[in-house]
Amino acid sequence: MDIVTLAINMFSHGVDPKLDFSHIMEVGETYERLTRMRIYERQPYAGQLVFTAFSGSHQDAISKGFAWHEQKKDKGIWSVPYLPVDPKDLGREYDGDVIRINSQSGKGGVSYILKTNYGMMVPKEMQADISYTIKDISDREHAELSPARIYQIFEDKYVHNDNVFRIPSVHFKQIDGILAEVTIVHADKEHVVEANGNGRLDAVSNAIKQYFNISYELSVYEEHALSRGSSSKACTYVGITFNGQKFWGVGIDEDIIKSSIGALVIAVNQIDAVKNIKNSKDERINSIINYIQENYLTVTLDDLSSQFYLSKPYLSKYIKEKSGMTFGENVKRIRLNKASTLLRNGNMKVEKVAEAAGYQNVEHFNRLFKKKYGMTPVQYRSSSR
């Protein structure tokens, strides 16, 4: 009989074995040094990992105070629970590593560590993506990952990953919805992009889409406070869908708007189509698109030609080449975005929405709108509510 295990089992039942185990780790070190034998990591009470659970295996048991010992049974490994005992009675302390992560861990363990150690309540849909990221690194490093290392990986990919572009400032105007004047820093140059939206985040999102000439869906948005009181920070999670694949970003700031924009920027930064755009966008095309945005009701190619001192033929070719759309397609995109904002934000009749978006013929407007959104303006308004 192992007298140490027997004595501590007695102790866990409230029976004093008259033995002092408050320095069990020191005893273990002396034993290994003198005998040159090794104490197995899962050895009851004295093993280095006996009060540690690996995510996906013994997480629930450890949280209830059980120590586990792995033994061989037939061809597999099984876990034998020993009776509850407080590690402090053995001179041991919990150090935050009660649950460790290795390549076999599930998504629940990673989320548990982020929540308990750092207050991050990760959305359920995002947990799998984080888990794959952590497990991939654990595989490559051939190592268990501590909570600090897990959070570092989490921050690098989802909080500070703005290597392609960033948005240092945004100015908003309330004009039948929100007009955002977004400063985008890309390839070491600043670009000011204007876009309309249903709300602040939607307007910024439209500016990003306009600048990079991409389309994605903002599919997940969740937020929570990281702490309490006047200095509390907001934590925002944004998930976007691009070509059927989800990308995630996390924003942390005392200002909820900045937190939301930060999360969106991180998510978009992970899209390969954005990463592959190495060169800064031509500033002139930004100015042209911004002019169309500001004058979408009346703008003509003649106006642009006069404003930017370019011939109409050259201007037409230039807009198509730089933006991927013709002048007319750019005008239509901006007008229909405006119409969608008006439909979501109020009860204006469709005829008035069409007029406010620059269309005098409501039937023509209905056809264009249905072609872009797959539903009539009335159906769109109902679905958005």
C-alpha cells in the first residue's frame, strides 16, 4: 500500500493521519534527486499535473476539486478520480493553469480560459475559429499552451491584426441616416472615404467596401463590458462573411463606437482579397467617388469632367479602371444604398424614397432595387424590421 496516498485519502475524509504533507513538492524533489527515479506527472497528490486538467478531458472534474490519475486499462488510458482535497493543504497553489491546452483540446477549454482569466465572453460562433487557431499552434510548437500564451495568440489574430489597413478617425453626419467620413490608412497613405449607412458601423463598413471594392456581410455582432465603473471598457465581437467564409475581429475601447469599428477593421484585415492589395489606392479616384457620394442626386459626367479637369472619354475609362465600375454603376450603387438606408430607418412611402434616392420613375426604381437586393422595397423594409 502507498502510505502517502492512503494517508491523504484519510485526510480528505476528515481523518487526521498524523502526517504533515504541507511540503509534499519538496519531498518529491528530494525523492527524485536521491533515488534518481521520476515521479509521474499524474502521480496522486505529488505529480506536477495532478491538479491540472487538459481541456476536453477532465475540466469539469477539476472545477469540482477532484484530483485525477491516469492509469492504463487494456489498450487505452482511463482516469481514476481520487477523493477531493484542497491543494493548499499540500503546500500547492492554483496558479491559473488549472486547465491547460494541448492539440487535443476542444473549443470549450479555450473559451473557458479566455472567460475566467481575461473576462472575454467569446460568441459561440467564434469559438470554433479560435480553437482551430490555438490547436494549430499547439501542434506546430509541440507544447501545451499556458493561459498567457493563449491570450497572446488571441490578441495577435483578433485584437491587433491591422497589418493591411487601419482607421484612425471617423466623422459622422446625420443626413437621412448616417454619412461617415472615414480616414483609411493603407500602404502608408491616408485616404478619406465618404459613405452612407443605416448606422455608424454600417456607414463605416460601406466606406471599407467602397475603398477595397469588395462585398461582405456583417453577420455577427456582440458586445459586453470588460469591467465595471466609469473606466469600464467595451469589448465588441464582429463576424463578417466573405465568399462563404467567416472572419472575426475583436475591439476593446472605452468608446463603444471605436470598439465596434476596431473589431470590424480586424475582421476585414483577415480577408485574402484585402491582404493582396499591396498598393495604396489612387487618391484621385477617392476624390471622384466622394464627389459622386456628395452629389448623387444631380451629378453627371459633365460635372465630374469640369470638377477634375479631365475629358469625358478619359474620365469614363479612368473610373472603370480604378473602381471596377462605370460612372453610371457607381451612381446607381450610391443611390440604392441611400434608398436602403431610408427604408430601414423610417416610414417614408416608396415613391418618396425613390425620389430621395434620385429616381423620378418609381417603377424603374423598383426594378433596380429588386435586381440588387432580391426583393422589392416594401419586402426589404419588412425584412429589416
